[in-house]
Amino acid sequence: MPTVLSHSRTRVLFGPGKFAGLGALAKREGAGRVLLITDPGIVRAEHVERATRSLKNAGLAAAVFGGVAENPTTRHVDAGVHVAQRHRADFLVGLGGGSAMDCAKGINFIVTNGGLMSDYWGVDKATRPMLRMIAVPTTAGTGSEAQSFALISDPVTHQKMACGDVKAACRWAILDPELTLTQPPRVAAASGIDAVAHAVETAGTTKRNPVSLEMSRLAWSRLDSAFERAVRDRRDDAARADMLMGAHLAGAAIEQSMLGAAHACANPLTARLGIVHGIAVGVMLPHVVRFNCANGENPYAALSDDPERLARRLERLLEAGGLPRRLSDCRVPRGMISDLAREAAQQWTVTFNPRLVGAAELSEVYATAFS
Ligand SMILES: [Zn+2]
């Protein structure tokens, strides 16, 4: 395990109750004026109150930007930048799901380097140093805390811009399984299946390497064994701890090996129809696994020597989580397939899919996801 984690830029503080140490950790990292970036649901769950208390007890000046929404856009980033500047923030804390952590990274780009979010679309575009940041996930899902990428959407086109920079990586991630106790069951299932999809897709991409494969494998074994227990009983502390660790490792695997066609197909479903990211990814995943193995290859060999068994296992997980298994269950009109496929073919992640795909192949994958 330590050999794997040593490849990560982000140090990890893991364990029940570790969240209470947020203030002391921020202070040790040189914070003076902290901006906490989060969403309204987290404010209601009282995590924000605990965080600000911990920061203030450490002698730090804390302000809160609670205006993040799902799939954050440049508008959310701009609003957060305004608060950061008014507070003269010198340190950031992203507290919540992937949206809050991504938005925090987005704010960091603009506060320190100026310009527009689109200026940082791509890799390593920031020229000036960025603020130090701690990420605290409250869902076991995106693993954004392990990544140097901020996914920020254009508010008009809904195009997701992946803005990555080594300087945007978090100094620390606090992984406290007590925080995921407050996830509503549907959120736990949707974000959990997203983490599963990260483990599976990273294991198959063209960029997979021995390090990423090790992370994908570790992530998969934790998520595969804990998912059903975690969605059945949210008070199962051991299952929630495994989900949080699995999601983090899968997020770290993305940093090495990117994602594939399930994420490419999911993005237009979210952008056009507002389908929650994890639900969209979950519906597409078994079909993408089958499609990628239909030519007799098995890019997922690190996880299973039988791709059909892997696809069936994924379908069982969807069922256990009460998640839709067909696009028709998500009210996707069949007539939309060619438009969806055209947009999916333009997604960055499609370029890392193990089997070469264009709009025609993706139409085929969407069609199978209806039945
Ligand atoms: Zn995802």
C-alpha cells in the first residue's frame, strides 16, 4: 500500500473523527485566512459548523462560500472568487461531494492566476503558484480529493471543461467515514457506483500502467466487497470506510490513467437531460464493458478474467443500489441516440477508451443500453 500512495501528491489523513483535526492541520500548513467551499446540503448537515469551529479554535479566520451546486459552472466559480477576494483568503478547504471540491479547485485557478476558467482547460496552464488546499469528501464517489483536475461546466453549452494542473492538487485529503453517514441513500448509491465506474474504467484505458492498475485493483476489491453492505445499511461503519478508501484510490487511478467510454456516454446524458452523473455512468458501464470486450480482448483483465462475469456483477450492484439499469428507465428518448452519440464522441475521455470508438460505435452502445 505505501508504495502505491507514494505516487500521490496528496497526503491522506484517514479515520473516524479525523475531521475534528481540520483546523490544526490547516494551521500547520500555514493557513491564516481560510475560505471553506461547500454546498447548501452540507451546511444543513452541520459539517460546516463543525469545520468553522475547528478552524476558529486553531486561531484561523474562516469564511464560508456555500453556493456550490451539482455540476458546478463558471458562474459558481465566479461567485466563490468574489467571496475569496473579499475575505482575502490565503487557504482553501473544499468540503462536500465532487462538486464542492471541483469548485474549490476552480476558484483557486482564478484567484491566483486570474483570467477565465477556459484559460485553464487542459493540463498545466497556470503559471503562478496556487493556494494550498485541503479537501474533505462527504460522499464516497468522485475521488476528486485525489486529483489535480477541476471539472467546471460552461453555463450555456454545459460542456465540461477538465482543468488540470499539478499546482491544483490538494495538500491533504481528510477521509473521515463518519462524514459519509449523512449521505442520503440515493446519493450513496449513485456516488458509490461512480466510484465503481472509476475503478473499472481506469483498469481498461489505453493509458493504464502498472501503478494505475494496482490502484484500480485495490479500489475495485474494496468497492466490490463494500458496496452492497453500504447501501443496505448506512450505519455499517466498516463498509462506509471501505467505500471512502475505494473511491479515493479510484480517484487516484484516474490521475494516472484517465477514464473511458462510459464517462464519455454519461456526460451528454447529464448535460442534456440533467441525469445525475453517477446514475448516467452506472447505466452505461456494463454495456461499455461488454462492447470493449466484444472483439475477444479483455482490457479489464486486472479485475476479472471473465468480462461477462464482470458486466453481470456490475448489473447486480446497480440492482442492489436501486439504480436504473436501462436508459428507458431514465426517460431518455430513443430518438436522441444519434445526437447523444455525436456529443459523446467529442468527449476527452473517449480518446482513452481501450477500443477505438466514434459516433457510430457509441450509437450502438447507447442502443444496447435501452434494452
Ligand atoms: Zn465519474
